Amino acid sequence: MQALTPLRVRGHGVKESTMEYSDRYTPFFRRAGLLPFVTVARRGMPTYNAPALTALVDRWRPETHTFHLPCGEMTVTLEDVAMITALPIAGDAVCGRIEAGRFRDMVEHLLGVRPGEAEEGRKAAKTGGLAFSWLREHFRILPEGANAITTERYARAYLLYVFGAVLFPDGGGDSASWMFLPLLSNWDNCRGYSWGSAALAFLYRQLDEACRRSSANSNLGGCVLLLQVCLDIQHLNVCYHDLQHSYIYVPFISGLDVGEGSNWTADEQDTA
């Protein structure tokens, strides 16, 4: 039997040293309804326990999208996503067209900088996303005296970076998908999307792939923050501080206790 090493966790936070936040971004994120989420991301991510996360992933079943534990089944729900990440869970589905041949034109239009072409004799870089290194090179710090258009472009690049680092990191973990960029072209329309649903669906897909891994160097993408919270919480009555200095209840079952607000069904509670 092959002994697999712990999964490499691809999700990470957004540090000021990598992408500096400017207060001038705040009005845009507030219009988009994503300011609470950005605030959560800026506070930093918990320390990811790769061996423990790997053990949890190994109990994931793609057929039911639940973890099959000795004490029953458990999963991450939309309510968990809303409480932990402050993402909106009501609204339109996050989707759009992907035109790989025109992605440079679209990036230049919305960010004001055109990604470079592949050098002659070298393999073209993947066109599924913008490398974090490229985003840091061009948008790490908002220039002093930047006009309104430049500020909006930098805010858009910052949010795209946060999406790629926290919500939608793929197995590579080194780029942010540009498929979300057109959805950020209008901040008011952005407010109408169910970003929490998209994050949860993406996490499910990453779990489906990770639990079927066969390589010793496999990765775990998606919003791993949700899984780490699952491992860290030991009791149901856990409070998280929100932006208005009030407290919100996190209805997440740890696998140790069962009670009001858990993700268990009534039948499972009776037999646990």
C-alpha cells in the first residue's frame, strides 16, 4: 500500500507586505457588498494543519459531499460560509464566459496593464489566470496621488488577488483566475452575486479531486479556511467579532458535540 504524504495547502492570506491595502479601496468594496469579507481576509488566516486537514479530506465522499466520520456525517453549509467569511449567499449565480484568446484585452481594459506575450521559443504561460507575482509587480502599492480611474483599477486587482489567495485557490496556488474579473467591472452589479455559494461549490470540487489523489505531491485548494475552522472549533457556542463590534454565532459542528445550530439532521442526533 502506498503511503501518501500530507496534502499541500494552497490557500493563504493577504499580507500588507505582498498587497498593500489602501483606504481608498473601501468605497468600492462597500458598493460590491464585499467589504466584510475583505476585512476578514486582511486579518490573516489561521495556521493550516496539513496532516489534520489531510485526514479530514480522506473522509470526504464525493457522492454525498459530506465527511463520513465515526460519529456521523458532517459537511460545510452555506450558513457556515456566511458566518465565517461574511460573504453574501443570496443572489445570482457566479458565472460567465471564458474566451482564452481575448483574455489579455480584457485584463488591459479592466486593470489598465496588458499581460505580456510569451517569449519566442518558450512555452506560453497558462491563460487561466494572472500570476500572483504579476499582480504584485504592477498593483502592490497604490501610487500617491492616483486618480479615480487608477484607484478603481488597483482596487479591482486587489480584490482579484484576494479571490485567488483565499476563496478560489486552485491546485497550483500561484495565480488568480481572470474569469472573475469581468464580474468586477461594475461594483453595484457585483453586489448581486452569491459569492458564498461560488466559494462553497469551488471547495466541494477541490475536495472531490483531493480525496481521489494518487500522487505523493497532491494539493488542496479551495477556501481551506472553512475546513480549518471545522478542525479548530471544539464547542458550538463560538463567537466571532464582526465589523460593528457585535458578536455573531457560528453554527459549525466539530464532531464532538451535537446541539442547536449544528449541521446534523434530527435522525443523526437521535442515533449519535
